[in-house]
Amino acid sequence: MSALDALPAVFLEEITERAALLTRTDRKYLVPREEVEELLAASPAALRALEIDGRRRQAYLSLYYDTVDLASYRAAATGRRRRWKVRRRVYVDSGASFLEVKTRTGRGESAKVRIALDPGRDDADPLTDPLDGPALDEVRHLLAAADCPVPVGPLRPVLTTTYDRATVLLEAEDARLTLDEHLVWTGPEGQTRHLTDQVVVETKAGTRPSSLDRALWRRGHRPQRLSKFATGLALLDPALPANRWHRTTGRLHPAA
């Protein structure tokens, strides 16, 4: 039995209520898979694992959209203060699907809005077709409201990510830990990169680091600048500007 499976369960309603922090700091780490097992097993904090329909790991698929000239990616790559990200998030096990729009303002504030998707035409393929219709109109409205540059042309799929996520609640700290493994990046031409021996660990806590942050630091791990979207595109296309993620891509061990 894995360390995750040995933890007591927590269910979605409780973890949402207890860990819905008004102010939180997210920290991401790249950790070898065997160390994650050790981290959970050795934690002195009381931990509980999110369980949904008897599963401790949930399958995720994210489809990212961008302009033909990759305006969203390039805004992130050059550190522009006002930038945006649009993705379709699919919860594979339940089939639930949402369009998510993330924006960052000039003051450094971030916001995420979920849009209910119109099923659209029977012959539409959401994984290959450009974003259009009411969903695209809503995206443009949200970007304008956030004072972000509004793309004029269509938004097309540029990257798909798939991975399995486990979520752990730190009982006494109102903090969470997500563990993303078996991460696969797929480009629009079918090119892929697989993260086989590392786990993307993300802590979600208040301004003070959680006990698991401190445990990771003691093991020599430090927070990484890691965006699945930007890092994935940089790995798939080395010609893209990627100085902001140079350290991160150097620590990744992706297989083709």
C-alpha cells in the first residue's frame, strides 16, 4: 500500500470548505516520485487524502488555447504585467468540463473565471477545433474587463496536458498539497514529452509556509517557476523564448 492510500480519507465538500483560503500562496516543486512517498510517510502533521468515488487519484486533461503567434505564451515569457491564459479543463473520471480564463493585472493580482461550455455542433471536436462562438465572446469580454490585451483573431488549441492528481489536506493548517504525476505534454502535431520519474508538488497555504514546505526545504527542494502551459510549450519547441523557465526546464527529465 502506498503512503497516499494509507492516509485517512477526506471528501470534496469538507476539503473545499476547510481549504478555501481567502489569501493563499502557491509553491511548486519538482520532486522524485520515491521522495514523495517518504515525505507523506514521515510527515508529523495529520494528513488526509481526498477521495472521490473511491479514488485517491483523479485524471485531468487540460487543453490550452492561444493565438496563431502565441500571444499568451509570449506575454508570460517576457514577464508582461497584464497577461492571460485560456484553457479547457476536463475532469476525465466524471466527464465534467469547463473553460477557464486566468488573468493577471498590472498590480500583480490574479483571477480565474470558469465558463460553462456550450456543447456546440455535433461534429465539433473540442480537442482540435478553434475556440469560437459565445465561449470566445465571453473570453474576450473577461480579458477586456481585466484590462488585458484582447486577441482579435481566433484562439486555437496549442497544447494538451494529461496527468493524475492526488490532493492531501493538512488537518491542522488549513493547507493543501497536490501531487501531479504521469504528466504528458502533447503539441498540436502530436509531439509529446513525458515526465516519468518526477512529481509536480504544489503546496497551497497562507502566507506562512506549511509544514510540508519546510520538510521539502530540509530535503533541499526549493520552489520552482513551473507553469504546465509555458514549460510544456518551451519543451516542445526549443525555438521559443524560454529564459524565464530555463532553471525549471533544466531540472526536468522528460522523455519523448
